[in-house]
Amino acid sequence: MRLHAPTGVVLYLLPGLWSVSLASERRPDLLSVVLLALAAVLVRGASCAVNDVVDKDIDAQVARTASRPVAAGTISVGKALLFGAAQAVVSLLLLAMVNGETALVVAVSYPLLVAYPYMKRIFPWPTAWLALVINAYVLAGWSAVTGSIDYPAAVFGLYACGFFWTLFHDTVYSHQDKEYDRKIGVRSSALMFGRSSKAWLAVFIALSVAGALWAGAEVGTGWAFHVLVLAAGSLLAYQVVRVDLDDPKSCWDTFVTNRYYGWIILAATVAGQFT
């Protein structure tokens, strides 16, 4: 479940909370927020289980991932899949307690999550697939509040914000293992962009910020929203300047700290409704 490394849960959950915040108009339902958070932990855990099974042979060849339970042989493939399936089912039960539409949105994303580990073998830009899938939680968050899958334009602004944010942080993440990926023969953003990675990271920041501003304009947020969104973008820009993409530790540190961008966007969605 990677509970010792919760950054992945945060990156999955926060876009959903952006939607909850904007859709709630100052009064989010605490129980729905708690259920969304618990479900996010389980969905991420299920995804990790599937990923560990599909990538067990690759993980065994990479220093950073060789100790993962399936790759190391401490957990069998069958038990890992059973554990993953149990988490996937329980997460849907939790979301169904919010409403059926929310559970449906996440259920529809499951096949795409299962397909993701295969993308690095057949698709030149696997990060784009990941960004497409995990930001389904934006849709889930809005449905959790409204009980509807008839989404306004603001939702697509938030989706764009999350999509390009994912492209940013997963590109940085992929630079940790680029030499192993090159040797093994799998694809990644690091290998795709190469020396141009920082330029692309800057583009992703600009597009993510633009998506957030679009969402804010659609719902009529106040000045604090725009100030905080621009501050969040500045934080990511600073990280681009600072990160050494040839140093795995620097990449990991940047990946972990980039979650503050998501928290600032969440703060913006709250503050923008009161200013």
C-alpha cells in the first residue's frame, strides 16, 4: 500500500478535494471528505499492488524498487492481487456511501489504472496515461457534492490543472530511474524529453496554473484564489530551477515537496470563496 510513502495518496486525493471545495460553496460535508480520503488510500493501495505484480521483474533490476515485496519474493503474486482486489472493492463501498455516481466514476477508472503499468512497455509517454487516469478523482469529488456526472466547465479546468500537475511531478519522478529504464528498455518521460525536460516542466506548470485560473473564473472566485494559484505556480517554477535531474535524490526530494502545490491550490479554492 506504500503507507510509508504517503505522497502518492496526497497526489491522488488533492484534485478531488479541489472539486469538493469549489462545488460545496463554503460548506463541504465532512463525512464525504473523510470517505473520499479513505477511498483514495485504498485505490492507491490497489494500484500499487497491481503495479508491483506487473512490474515485479523490472522492479527486481532497479535498486530503488528491488525491495518491493513482490519483486523481493516476500509476498506472492496471488496474495498481492487478492489484497489489491479487496482494497478496490472496499473503496467502492466507501464511495457508494457518498453516492452511486461517485462510486461509478471511480469504478470506470479501474481498468485504466490496471492498464497503466503496461504503458511503459507499449506507449512512448506513460506519464500522460497516468495523468489521464488519476485525475478522475476531480470528477469524483464534484459528483460527491452534486450527485451528478453532468459536469460544468469549472470541472474541466480543475481536471486540466491536475493533468498537467501530474505530468510535472511524474516527469521529475521518472528521472530517478532513467538509466535503469534505458538499460531495461522501457519508456518514460525522462527518456522521452531528455535534455529538454526542464523546458517541458515549465510548460506543464503554465498549463496547470491556466487550468486552475479557468476553473476559478467559471465559478467566480475572489482575488485570493488568483493570488494563491500564482504563488503555487511560482513554487513549482522554483523547483524546476533547483532540481538536478541527474541526481536521483534531488528528483525524489522535488517529487515529495511538489505536493505543496496541491495544498496551495486547495487553499485557493477555499479562500477564493470568501474574498
